[in-house]
Amino acid sequence: MSEDSGIFIGKGDKPQSLLLRLANRHGLIAGATGTGKTVTLQVLAEGFSRAGVPVFLADVKGDLSGLSQTGGDNAKLKGKLLERAEQIGLADYGFDAAPVVFWDLFGKKGHPIRTTISEMGPLLLARLLELNDTQEGVLNIAFQLADDQGLLLLDLKDLRALLTYVGENAQSLTNEYGNVSKASVGAIQRRLLSLQQQGAKSFFGEPALSLSDFMQTTDDGRGIVNVLAADKLMLTPKLYATFLLWLLAELFEELPEVGDPEKPKLVFFFDEAHLLFNDAPKALVEKVEQVVRLIRSKGVGVYFVSQSPLDIPEEILGQLGNRVQHALRAFTPRDQKAVKAAAETFRANKSFKAAEAITELGVGEALVSTLQGKGVPSVVERSLIRPPESRLGPAKPAERKAVIADSPLLGRYEEGVDRKSAYEILQQRSDQAAAEADRAEQEAKRANQQKTRSRGSAATRARKAGTSRRRSSRRRQSMGEAVTKSVLRSIGSTVGREIVRGLLGSLFRGR
């Protein structure tokens, strides 16, 4: 079945296809665990790739790595796939691998993905760190200070060094930028340390991801399927959700306006989408809504994959025109509400009640409604989803390594680069300040020593002068005493003694 104008999804009473020229109007794949969402995602990714549209998707369970391998290698499963293809009239069905590039934030199962702290920005970082309003305000001050002083924020150590500087200069910065709480700085530092321990250190840095590498095609015109290893990333759901939201925001900022192209420039699958909106502040939800609403004019289609339509805020759900709804189970009041909400989003089919059909769908079966004509949703159809051409199930570690070794991007991102940025500049300033303080201290010390020596010399001279005077006085007193004794010995009369007293008196007065 030709896919020149659309991607064949499956068939019930009628064939169901996703029109390429309306694929940038976004979509939703929903359903309970084990009902076939992952296979539907795989089928759509293959279809977009064959049509020359690059794809990005997160491989949460590891199963989607099988896109890189040719299907049909399991004899038992091969028979079921061929049977399904015949059942829905897929005459030209065969097995083939998709052109895949593997990515991994931690650099273990694919090319590393990095971005800089500056590119992430304070809003998404505040979301990632779960900061309160006061702490987010301090983070904004830090970013503004970095801009004002020309400090590059590339990795976590840059941001931590900047926050240390902000804390040490809180009082002076408060006058210019607003209140800077040292307690808030400390709280942010602790969150950054926790984030670093979770493995985010490898995510922030350079070389940063070039979005053009996500939008490549092969020599034969097929779109590259970018598969992000997300099994480990899912252990830190905030990092996972923030990374994907950052990626959307970067696409929105960098890509030019193209209106409604004949086919999308890129299709983005956001698996486990509920993680994006769990406990998300209103400002963040509004930002996501804005990006989803406007990014379609950049030629990017966004497809949310989640267990229930209730996981997606209404403002965003209303923008998802192409929908594949797998089975939902109505065990609880919330489940029943989800079934009703899902059914009400479809254009009704008189042949069946959507709310009842949703609870009756088998594995690999779904309610499908896509945009047709002038963007009007088609009547919902109960359909069997077509089988994928690539492997159902994960690629083996050796197969993954072979794909990575043959990647056109091999060597571009593997080695990190640590150029001069905020950490080095602030460290240099600190070293210079310490050196200047040390020089000042040494100069003060030398000056004190000089003063001490000067005082010592003056005291020595004073002591010498005093000794000389005492010696001279003692000599003069000895001469006087000798004369007196001589006179007294020679004169014994009272008149003589009076003459002597008069003589001594005149001598001492004269001296």
C-alpha cells in the first residue's frame, strides 16, 4: 500500500492513514499498559522514516531499539505478523530495519547528548530542581549576573561556582538585583548536588547537541530515527521530562517558520507524557501549551504517548488532532472518567459506541481518528494496527554496538570539551584576589618590621646617650669629691669649712 501521501496505520471497516501534510497537527497515542501503544509508536516511526521524515523518540522499556533490526527473525512471531498483514490487506508487507541513530544522556547506549546550563535556562532548571518561588528568584538573579558579567554557564560546576559567588556577595548584589537570600543559595546548591549524583553531570556541557543532527536523512531518502535510551533516565523522571521539554523549546526557537509543509520536518514522540505534567506549575504548563500550539508552523509534529487522555491538560489535548486510542480498563471511578473523556474526543461513528468499544479492544487493536481534508477529524474507526517491519523487541547489546559503530555521527559527541567559562573565570578572580591580599599582608608585615627596627635603633641610640651622660656625671662627681676630701683634710676650722661650702656651691651652680 503506497505511503506517498500518508502513513497506513491499520484497518477495520476502512483503511486508516495519517496524512503527511497534516501530520504536523500533532497527535495522541493512549492506552493501558500492554495494549499495544509501543507497537503503534513503532509503526508510525517506520512510516515517517519511509516518507523521508526524521523522527525522535524515547525508548522507555528498551523495546524500540528493535527498530534498528530487520523483523521476522522469530519464526513463531513472524507467522503472526504475516497473518495480521494479510488480515488487513497489506499485500506488499515485508521485513526491514529502519535507519537508527542511538542516543543516551549518560553516553552508555548511544551518542552522548549534552546541553549547556545557559541553553537550559532558569525556568526549566527551576522545574528540574523543584525550586520554590524565592529560590527561583535567586536563580534568575544568578543568570542575570552571568549575562551582565559575560560569564559562560556551560556545566554544573559553572553554575555552582556562580552561586557561591552570589552567596558571598549577597549584600552588595541585593542593592542592584533584589533580595538575595543566602539560605536560598544554599538550598539550590544542595539540589544541584543531588542532581549531579543522579547523573545529570554528563548532560550539561559541551559539545552541545546540534539539532540539525536530529534531522538527517539517508542517501536513499529515508528519515533517520533517533532513539533515546530512556530506561535509566526514567529513574529520574524530572530530568527525563525536563530534557524533552528543553528539546521542544530548542526546536521552537531555532527552526524557521514553514507554515504547513507537504510533510513534517521532524516528528517528536513524547512517551510517558504524564511525567511532564505531574505537579507542574501553571507557568510551565502554559509554556508547553504555547510551544505545542506554535511549533507546528515550524514543521514539527508532536505526538504524546500516555496511558490516559486525562494525563494531558485540556488546553494541550485539544490541539492533538490525530489520535490512536488503545484499550482502557474501567475498574475505578477515575478509569471510568478516562474512558468517557477519551470517547467524547472522537467524532462519533453510528456503528458502535466509542465508550463501550474502548473497554473491549484487544491487544493491537485501537480506535483511530486522523485529520482529513481541511483538517477535519475523520469518523472514529475500530481498527487492527498494521504489523511493523522491524523487530518486535529489543536489539541485542552487540547489535546496538554495531549500529553505533556505523553511525555517521560517531566521534562527534563522545569526547567532552571543557573550555574557559564561569568556573575558571571566577576561580581566576578568586586566585588574583587571594594573591593581592597576600601581597598586601606581606607589605604590611614588612612595614611593621621596618617600624620595629626603626624604634629599636632609636631606643639603642637613646640608651647609649644616657649611658654616656651617666658616665660623664660619675667622672665629674668623682673629681669634685676628691677636691672636697683634700680641702677638708687640709682645713679643719669652721671658717675653712664655710669657705669650702661656698666654694662647692659656686662650683655646682656654675656647672
